[in-house]
Amino acid sequence: MSARLSPAIRQYLAITGNYWAFTLTDGALRMLVVLHFHRLGYSPLQVAMLFLFYELFGVITNLVGGWLGARFGLNRTMNIGLGLQVAALSMLLVPAALLTVPWVMAAQALSGIAKDLNKMSAKSSIKLLVPPDRQDALYRWVAALTGSKNALKGVGFFLGGALLTWLGFAPAVAVMAAGLTLVWGLSLWLLRRDLGKASAKPKFRDIFSKSRAINLLSAARMFLFGARDVWFVVALPVFLAQTLGWDFWQIGGFLAAWIIGYGAVQSVAPYLTGKRRRQVPDGRAAFAWAAVLTLVPAGMAVLLWHGHSPQTVLVVGLMLFGVLFAINSSLHSYLIVSYAAEDGVSLDVGFYYMANAMGRLSGTVLSGWVFQRWGIAMCLAVSAGMVAAATAISIFLPKHASPPDDRAAGVA
């Protein structure tokens, strides 16, 4: 069967399977760490700080990883990411007495490097597997990869909560490390060795994008993902456990449903944003969808401040937020791959996901601090402000989806 598939399709399937497996363990590990250390009595801000290095090293990894991918090939950066995730999981298998905050932060730093190497490599690879004149196909492939990945991340959230309940922290981590080791071996065998290597060796200074469109899109992405993580990473799971009294499996199940639904919407985003009219999105679409999204967290914050049922507001409001956020995220994921230059694509994609990681970093820290000081409603108000900033930046994005002329014209 696989022999009848084109080489591009076989590579796409290998990349997607690799990305799926990694994402499953990444989502499960996040839920395990949040719930386990909350159960041990850590404050919301302390739990958030456990992820500080995860997000900080994600910023650095995306910036440098794009250069590494262009210089040495995306197959290497993707497989290095898998290997580092296995190492990060193994670090958490030490006896409980050695599982100190600095040790967990170090393991999370390694996991952050691994995650962003893997994601940057996967997203960059798609650009190289689709003909330049097939922008509609590129949008569909990016949407399918991103949407399926996020659905698996949702399964990972549920898996993390369930494994913590059924097995405990260390056995759950051991199961994930063993499974990912098998995937790593398959990836080393299947991925094409020259995938993503630039024709000319890029200089280190090329890690900073010279394209106005990519810089604007990166800034919008930073605020967009900060707006999600300011309530999602720490504030929501701790609020559900501490205030509403939900069990771990219920929290994991709710977050899993949110992420799975979010991923499903991402997968069909091309059909919601112009596929039937054979259109691909541009800066106008990014602005319009961000403007609509701004209304949701703002409305939720107002409802909570006026004393409405927190459970109803959060469940209904965050489901609506998830649908709109998924469309925004899918549009962005397509635009960056479309804007990026084909030769050395990982440089542009790496710079963009560096901004994405900066948004996650700020959102993670704010999630613990704002929630601890002012509560979940203020987290949602801050989220609305961040989406508004992304909306304002999106006004200046190109009103077409063609690649920028800077690096594509030979500036890099």
C-alpha cells in the first residue's frame, strides 16, 4: 500500500505520525505536572514557574532551530527533538525525594527545546512537499497537520489526568517514555535525510527575519497565544480543582475536549474561510477573525464580574473561544508557511514560532500571577486585551497571500 503513495505523501505521513506521537506525550506531561504539583500544595504562581524554562527555551530554540534546520536538514532537528523529549521524560523518573523544583524546571527546559524543534521541523517540512502554485493544497495540508496535532494534544491532556489517577506520577511518565522511544526509532528510519536543507549555508544572522509581513504576523501570533495561555495553562485547571471541586480526570477530560474540538475546527478551517470560493486567506481575514475573537474573553470577564455561574460561563464561553481561536490559529499557520521563502523555509518559520513561544511564555507567567492576585475573571480580561493587540497588528498584514519579496528575492 505504502509503495503506491508518492514520496511527498509518504514523507507527509511520516512527519505527521512523528508530530502526533510527540504531541500526545507533550500534552499528557503538561497535565501531569500541573495536577501533580497542585496536589502537593504548590501555589498557582509556583506551578506556573515550573513551566518558565519550558517556554523560555522554546523562544531560544525556535530562533536558533530554524537556522539549524536550514543548515543541517529538518530530519535531524525533528529527530533530535524526539530524543530530547525521551531524555526529559526520563529525568522525571528519579525518586520522589529528588523531584525538586529546579530538577523539574530543568526537565521542562529540555522538553521545551524538544517540542519546538519538533514543531518547527514539522511545519517547515510541509512547505517543501507542496508545489508553489498550489496554495489551496498548502492551506489544507497545514490545516490537517495542525488540527490533528491539537486533537492529539487534547487526548494527551485527558491521558495525563487519567494516568495520574490510575497509575500515579512516575509509572505514567515511564509508559510515555517507552512509547516515544519506539516512535523515535521509526522516525530515524523513515525521514528523508536531505529534507529542508538550504542550498546555500545560511549565516547565523539570518535567524532574524527581514520580511515586514513575517515580522507583523509574528507579533500578532505572540499576542494571540499569550491570550490563550493566560487563562489556559494554570488558571483554568487550578480554578476547576480548587473552586469548583472537579476531579483530576474531569479536568483532564474537559481540557481534552476543548483541545480536540479546537483541533477539529482547525482541520476544517479552509472550508470555513473561503475554500468553497476557491480563496486562500490574507491579512484581511486574519484581522476580521481576530476582531471577533476579542469579544469572547471580554464578554466572559464581564459575566463573571456580574456574578453569573462560573461553571456555565467557563464551559460555554471557552468552547466558543476554542472555535474562534482555532480558525485564527489555522489562518496564521497557513500564512507563515505561505509567506516563508522556500529555500531555507525553517529560518522564517523558526522566527515566527519564536514569537509564538514568547507569547506562551508571557501567558504562562501571567496565568499564575494574575490568577493568584485577581482571579479567573481578570485572566480573561487580560486575554481580551492581548487579542485586541493581535487584531490591531493584523490591520497591517498584506492583503494577499503571496510570499514576501525580501528573502525570496535573495536578500538572505
